[in-house]
Amino acid sequence: MPDIVPIPAFTDNYIWLARGDEGAVVVDPGDADPVLERLDREGLELRSILVTHHHGDHVGGIPALLRRFPGIPVYGPAGEAIPTLTHRLGHGDRVVPAGLDTEFEVLDVPGHTAGHIAYYGDGVLFCGDTLFACGCGRLFEGTPQQMAASLGRIRALPPQTRVYCAHEYTLVNIGFAKWVEPHNAHLLAREQVDAAARRAGRPTVPSTLELELRTNPFLRYDDPAVIAAASRYAGHDLNGGAEVFAAVRRWKDREYD
């Protein structure tokens, strides 16, 4: 597993820095300044960039990084208009980013944006804004059916997978998850751990897929308790899958955020 550390950016973003024997890789660098400061502080050379989707808080720092490190490869989604990309990737592609010896498989995970991708390799998932700790991204460009299918691809990964999402939204997400499953013991225990981490100034991510499967209502769309809660909110019986996911996402959008 590569050595991965967070670089805080903006209000609640994390840019992920993966350190290898031959340099460093950054994931979703929305801002160049904190990346350059970290690289200079550690004496690291940036060797490549991974991008999950086109939003400015994920790609805005790329031009400045390329001015400092010209010619490095920039990997990203083939289905999105990101002019700085040098390598356009889609589902099933495999890539070994310059600077690391880890091979990543590309997963198409549309929903938050139409062409969003994720990178999975060596027990690590860089999922951008598709999956958050105890939450998931808003559906800006995709449908509930697309997002449910995307989350299904992530659910199929090994439970020990470490999930590196791009925002510190965990405690807010837990607050909503408690509306859906107020008696989920795993969720209540998670709240205590993650609240303590934030009080100590530590990030709550990465999480593990196993923890998400126990606590994240957007991944638990086939759990009887989540189905029952979503059905109560919708006012009629739901059958699981995309129907339940759509109701839970609508619930959070309208009532909580």
C-alpha cells in the first residue's frame, strides 16, 4: 500500500498525496499552493496527478502544478472536459501512475458528475465525491439509478478497502445517518470515534469499506432498517436498490442539508 497523507485545502477538501520511492502523486488537486508547500517541505518531486472529476475544487490547481512540474502525466476521466488531462481513462483501464509502483483499476462511478471515475488498487480507493464517509455526493449530473449502480460497484470491493474521499463531511453525514438508523450501534460508536478525532484536529478519513457498509445509509439501500425508514419518508413501500437510494438521497437534500 502506498504511503498516503491528506493535504487540507479550502474549507473542507482533502487533496491526497501518495508518496513512493520515485516521487509523489497527488489526487484531485483543487489548489496548488498547499500541494507545493507540502512537496517543498518534504523535498518531494511531483511525478503525476490523478483526477476523479471536473469540478473546480478538484482540478483548479493543476495548471500551476504543471508550470512547476512541466510534462508530468495527468490521468483523469475520458468522459469529462478537463483540458489538462494527458491520459483519458474509462472503466476497466489500468494505470500505474508515474512515481508509484501501484497499479490502479479505473471504475466508472457516474452520479455526482456524468463522467466521474474512481481508482482502486492495493487496497486503496480514491473515490472523489462519489462516496463520502457515511455519505455520498449530490447528484449534480447523474440519476439515482446511476449513482446506486456506482455505489454498487464500490460495495463489491473487498471490505478491508481503505476509502479516501475528498471532503471532511463525516460528522454532518453521521447526523443524517442517525435520522435513518437511530438505533444502529455501529453508527453510534462511529460518531464517538470521529467526533473525538475532529476535536483533536485529526481527519476522519480514510475510512474502510467495512465501516461504510455498517454505517453509511447510501450503501445500505438493501438493509431492512434503511428500507423501512426510506419507505416511511416516501409515504409508500419501497423495494430496495435504486428506489431506496433515491428516497434517502432526496430526504437528505430536502430535509437535512
